[in-house]
Amino acid sequence: MIGDVHGCYESLLQLLEVFPSSAQLVFCGDVINRGPAIEATMLLVWELVCKGRAIWLRGNHEQHLINCLEADHQDCRAALLSIDTYRQLGDELAREWLGRLKGLPLVYKANGWIATHAGLDLNGNPDLSIRNSFWEDYDGRYGRVVVAHTPRPQVERHRHIVMIDTGACYGGALSAYCPESDAVVQVCGDHRLKKRWSADLNKLKEVVPREMTTSSPSVLAKPC
Ligand SMILES: [Mn+2]
């Protein structure tokens, strides 16, 4: 499982070097936007998908781009221009991606665990932007759920939920997590973006309710 890449192409290249070509990868959504090399990142991940090496789950950023590309009203032009991916790719290229983006699955189901971008609603359906209500209410009925979406200082396990987004595009790390072994592999995110977003990752410790049991899986390799 790989957390939000957000256009951090160089970091993704470094991370992929760690894995053998036989490794099955699942990108947990938000491959696009924010970072400096969005098209290169999309092409790299899509190549892995085409080779059968990776699953690219849909994140709220991919969903927003789909919605804006499909919208047929005056406001959509302004909305599109506010999207990094659209600005970097341009109109023609962005529209070429629409079919592929619409085909991205919302959830990946494995034996004993599932993955989706942000979490599940009360009916067990993927919700690409959900936060607190999922963290507080999820009772483990669908097994362990691996999510990204909310950056954390480290990969963290909260009862039945594992959060793997470590804010690569905010100057944090790009993390990969293996649900079978509980291992984490990390490389540095894009530190050039830290200033732009001025996010202090330590402040994120307060995002998740403190009463939830927290533990960090062991980090196997951290070439940062
Ligand atoms: Mn997200």
C-alpha cells in the first residue's frame, strides 16, 4: 500500500527502487495534484497498472478532477483552473485522462483487510473524504482498513484502521505499508513543497482523538 503521492515523482521513483518487480502495489488514491511532476507521476503509476503490477485507487482529488471535467456549466472552467493537475496537463491532455480516472476503483479487498482512500460510511461504502466519523465509529466489521487521505507524522494503527499518508507533499515522507507483515518503508517526500504548504506535521498529532490506541508499525528502511 502506498500513501498519497500527490505528484511527488522523484520520491515515488526512490520508493519503487526498494521493491522487487514481483511486488503487488496498491496506490491508496490522490496520486495527482499538489506536487511538481503530476503528469510524470500519473504516467508512471498508469504504466504499473497496465503491467498488472499496481492498483490505483481513486482519491478525493481524482474524484474532484473527474467531477469538474464532466461538469457542463460556466463555473467549471474556474474550478478546473484551480486544479493543479489541469493546469500542468492542459485541457486536451487532462480530458484524455478522464476515461482512465473514471475507471479507478474505490476500494481494494484482500484477505482480512481492505483499502480505500479515506474510509467507509455507516453502510460500509467507500467515502473518499470521510475522517472523524469513520475513525470513531468503525468497529472492524469489514476487517482492517488501510486508508490514506489524512497526513500523519508516521504510519499509525488505530484499532482496526491503519493510516499510511505521511504527507510527502508537505515535506513529510512517502510511505509504503505491507498489511501482511506490518512493515513500513519510507523515502523523503518533496521538501521544496514544505514551505509552500507551511504544514507542521507535528501539529497533525492532534487530528486523531487521543483516546484511540495508537501504535506505529516498525519502519524497515528510512533512507531520508
Ligand atoms: Mn485525499
